Amino acid sequence: MRFKIIQVCFTLFAVMLLPACGSSQSSPKSKPIPDEFLIKGVSSGTIYAISCFSTGACVSVGTSNIDSSGNSTPLIAIGSAENNSWLNVKSPIGSGSFSGLTCYSKSYCIAVGTNTVETTTNSGTGPTDIGIVAFSSNGGSTWAEGNFPQPDGVSLVSVACASPTGGATSIHNEICSAVGSSGTTADTFPALFTTLDNGLTWKQDMIASNIPGYLNSITCNTSSKCHAIGNIDNQGKTSGVITLASSDGGQSWTDQTYESSKAPLLESISCTSVLNCFSGGYANQSTDSMGHVLGPPAVFFSKDAGATWESSKTFGTANGLISAITCSNYTLMNCELLGGSGTSKASVSFFADLSNGKWVQSPTVYKNVVLYSLDCTLLDYCMAGGSQSSSINGMPEIVRIKNPY
């Protein structure tokens, strides 16, 4: 079963950002600069997703207390963009990792992720992925576990919500959708699940079920338009891009596939209409022995809902990826992205915004910091989450970036 690309400790893409699982590198002892915040009460881990309310309150999720075998505890932290006051909140789920988060409707939040458990079958005992879901109705202060179905081997990586004009049946009129993959290690397929009651109960939608691969990211940038992005992957070999689109907030979906031996590996997506989308990931420069694309961080653009993707910008020459991208005001003039490059011992994260139709990288970079998530909901700041170190013992960290808009 495949985890999200950014969780490279559990994938073969670790060569760019993280060392192999089980690294014994010590946590950094230096104090963060003023716009970099640590999570109080957490000794190690990573922030994989962050979401803010318009009030300035923010919620972040990820993983903590990772041991040498890869076991971990889901991390939830709440705080404010205005000061360094991020506090650890108890997770209702005792093991695993959260990698997706959305907060909406003043006080509601949903976090999704994956836990790996040992299961026994006719063929023996082995690890199996199960999807985990938690939800909050009070801005992230307390959480409850969702009732999530468990088909074969589910890994959840991203979640988003929409409020269709026609009205959904949920308590607060939202349809929330989570994406990832399901199946076995050798036979993985894109997976999409929806909830109409703010995360309490879920059902699986049979989308693109005949295409081998996975979904990495989902976004709902307007009240009714949603998109998801992932890759066609047949037993570890990347051969194309999968894009899902919905014009009714997630009530129904269509899928587009872009198949090519030179297809980019796409990690994040943000769209300004049904047709126009940006996606970030790796530039297609070379392929390793397993068929994985290697190359510098790059952003791509589609003007046909994902049927084709064109390179928009490549950042640097070192191997890396664009881990998060957002067009916060739903126009092509207000977009930001977050990326990283370098080796595990010399990783650099960077921020860029779309200015006059061109991507412009900020002169500020974050050395020895790996950033995975980005939220630009707030007027003055974008908030990013990641780890202060690229080792397994790194400290979960939140970075406050001045919003260029």
C-alpha cells in the first residue's frame, strides 16, 4: 500500500527529502527564528497538514513519537497565527498518522490519515493499512473518531469540503471528500470517500476503480467545484496522471487520465475553475530503476480539467518537489506554492507566488526545514507546516510567511 508522496519516510521517494526510516539523527537544538513555531509538549514528529479559520485560529495535524519501526502517534495541535502558542491536543486515535485536514463552517474540522496494523490471512500475517478519520465541532479543541469503512488496505491522504448550491443532506450543508488509495501493495487503486455528517459516517465512491494508482490531493476551491490529483502507478512504475473533477461539490465525479512514459509525478492541486488547475510535484527529468520520476521541483498547468498538463515553472536543479499549492482567491492572480529540494542532510524549503503571470520565488528560504503543507486563508499570513529536521527525530514545526497579496 502506498502512502502519500510527502510522507517519504514510508516510500521510495525518500531519497530527496528524508533518510531511511529508523534514522538516529538527533533533534536540532537551535531555537527557531521568530516566524517559526514549535509544538509544545511534542518531542518529535512532523506537521503534514494545516488549516486556518478566518478568525486567525489554526489547526495542524501530522505524526509524532515515531519509533525505529515506523510506529507513530497521530498529532493534532491548535494555535494562532499571531503568536507562538501552539498546543498539542489529544487524538481520539492512538496510533498512525494524519496527513489530511480541512476546517470549515466556523468551527468544524476533519482530519484523515492512515494506520498500519498486523493482520492474519490465509497466506499468513503481515501489515495492512487502514484509514483513520477524526472530526471536531469546536475548532479543534476536542476530537472524536469517525465511523470509517475498511475495504482492503486503505490509505487516506487529503480531505476537502464543499457546500453545493443545490444543498446536500449534511447537518451544515457540506459534502466532504477524502482521497488516497486502496488495495494491496502489488495492486493499488485510487480511492475516494465522502461524508454528509461532518465526518461521523463515510461511504466509498467507486471512482476510477479500474485504473491502477493513487490520489495525492483534493481541493474544493469554490462552493461547488472540486478536483483531485494523483498518478497512474502499476506495481511501482509511474505511467500517467489521474485527475478527478466535480461540478456539484462532490456529489458526482468525472475522471481524466493523462498517460505518458514521461508523465510528471503530481503531489498537490489547486483550481480556479472546472477547467483551469495548477499542480505541483516533480519535473520529469529521469526515472530510477523502479520507474519513479526524479527531477527538480516543478509546477504544471492544465486548461482542460486534467486531460493534459504543461510545465509552468521549474525551481532549481536539485531533486525535490512542490508539496503544496493554493489559489486562495480562486483566480490565477492569487496563487502561492511551497516546495523543497536537496538531500536529507541539506534540505531547503522555499515559498513562491504568482506575480503578473509568472512564478516568483521568495528570497527567504528555510534551511534544514522540510515543509509539506500550506494555508493562505488569513489576510496577512500564509501558514506552513513541516519538520525542523529531515530526520525521524525532527521537531514538528509551523512557519508563518508574509502573504504577498
